[in-house]
Amino acid sequence: MLFWVIAAILTLGASLAVLLPLAGGAKSASPSGDHDLEVYRDQLTELDRDAARGLIQPAEAAEARAEIARRILRLDTAGPVAGSSARPASAMARLVATAAVLAVPLVSWGLYSQIGSPDLPSQPLAERLAKNPADSSVDELVARAEAHLAANPSDGRGWDVLAPVYLRMQRFTDAAAAYRNAIRLDGDSAARQAGLGEAIAGAAGGIVSADAQDAFEAALKLDPANAKASFYLAMGLAQEGRDKEAEAAWQAMLARLAPDSPWRGAVEQALAKSGAPEVASATDAKGPDAADVGAASSMSPQDREAMINTMVAGLDDKLRQNPRDPEGWMRLVRSYVVLGKADQARAALGRAIAVFGAGSEEAKKFTAFAASLGLTATE
């Protein structure tokens, strides 16, 4: 009910703001003929004073009086006709304007009653955050944690819990900031440093930058057996084109891994293709292929999602910046197909063809390559 009262008051105020000037226009307006007549009378009075003081010759004064008299006569003749036609026109304009102003709230309220939801209860953020966590969505839980940390920024445990959630949501910049806060408040740990490195790499589109390397190396100092840090450091070597060193790092990592480690499959797949030209480097803008995705299938869900999405997103971003890379486009299309994202694969194929032109040799190769994957280009 309060909603309708507020809406009625606002509608009434807006309507009056438009109607009042229209209603007062007729009262404030004065006929222009009365003003002109007053001016001519003042001119006659001034003319008489000038003639009495000898400032104007009698003949010229008579001629001026005659001209003013003619103007007064014309004014008296035209005044009633003009007035009679202007007033109805002005009244009609005010009537139309009033009807238009009144129609706006009537039509809008009628439409809202049909397509709106006036009976929908309010959903304030405070009440949603106060719900039982079991009944809350992930976004609501994150909002609750963010509200808590905004009021308690020195809660290291809170940052430590929120950081991996940000990472799974691919909010990499927020994840990196949360990991840094957790490290600053609760101290170093291998898991926090490895998570920080992964967040930095994710924010860079999958590239293991110098900052990410520093974080992974710090994680290995705290826990030399940390698989995530070892794997990403080897990936960084491969991205720099140091294939032999990357292969050696993966071999050493494989020797240390337990038989049931979720990272074993990823390392084996990386070694299987380490000598092939498909090994990714930062300058070649390579992306994951079927082997990458197969390797990730043996990892934990959160690590698998982070690895695949960061690599594909990095490749997509690089192709937007440097689109004239035929091999990169084919890798991107294949990545989306392997991930089961046919629409995104088809969109990437269309973008690749648009870059080189529909009649180009590259476009023909793209089309044939996509067809081999069971994908056809859209119109």
C-alpha cells in the first residue's frame, strides 16, 4: 500500500508541475493591443511638449500627429478580430496539453497493473544476508563474506576462505587481493602462495608472469612437494620457449607424485606433447587442445576449471589483440569444441573467417578444419 501512496503523490506532483503553468497562462497574458495604444498616447503627449517648446516645426508636428492617429485607428480596427481568433486557439492548445498530461499517468499506471509486480515483497540485502547459509546462493554467501570483511578488514581467516572462492568464480584480481591480505594477516603458507600465483596467472590470461613465478617459488620453499606450484612453474618455462627445461621439470615432478595424485595425468599429458610444436609460448599465443583438456580431466574440479578456462581465455584475448594468427584460431576453435561449447566454437570460426576474408585461403582452411571437428560455419 505504501508503494501506491508514494507513486500517487509523485504522479500528482509531476502532473501539477505541468498543468499549473498552462492554467495560469491565460490569466497572466494581457492583450498586446492595450500596450500598443498606451505607447501611442505617450508619443502624442511627448509630441505636444516638443511642439510647445519649439523643438519641432508646427507642420512636422501636425504630420506626426496624423501618422500616430492613423496607427491608433488601425489598432482599433484589427484588435477585435485578432483577439477573437487567438483566444479560441489558445484555449484549444491548453485543452490538448491538459489531456496529454493526464493521459500519461493513466496509461502508465494501466500498463504497470498489467505487466508489473506491485505485490512483490521487498528483498533488502540485510535480510537476504541474514538467511541460513544452507538456503543461500553462492553470490549471497560471497556478498555476506564481503560485508563481513568490509566491517572487519583484519580478519585473515575470512580472506583465506574467500580467496579460493574468488578463484573458482574467475574473479582473479579479487582473488589475488584476498590471498595477499590472508598472507599479510595470517602469514605465509604454500597453499596461499600457490593460490596467489594461480590468481595472478589467471588475471594475465593464463600467462605465468614474473609475479606469478615469485609466488609459486615461495610456495615451493614452504612445501617442495606442492604440485600446483611445480606444474605452473614448468608451464611458465614452456611459455618462455624453454621446452627442455620444462620437460625436465615435469619429469622431476612426475617422479615425486603419488600414484593416485590428480596432477599425474596432467603432467603425463604435458610430457607427451612437450617435444611437439604445439608447446605453448607467450609469443605464439597457443591454447589448450584435446590433450590439455584430457589432462585436466584427472584434476580436482576447481583446478581443472581454473586451468582450462585461463588457458582458453588467454588464447581468445591474444587473438583479439593479434588476430592474424591462423594456427591460433584453429586452436581456439578446437578448444571450444573439446569443451563442448559449440556456439562459442562457431563464433570463433566466424571471427577467424572475417579477419582473413571469406574468399581467402585461410578461410578455406578454417572451414575444412572445422568440418573435420563436426562444426559448420554459420551464414
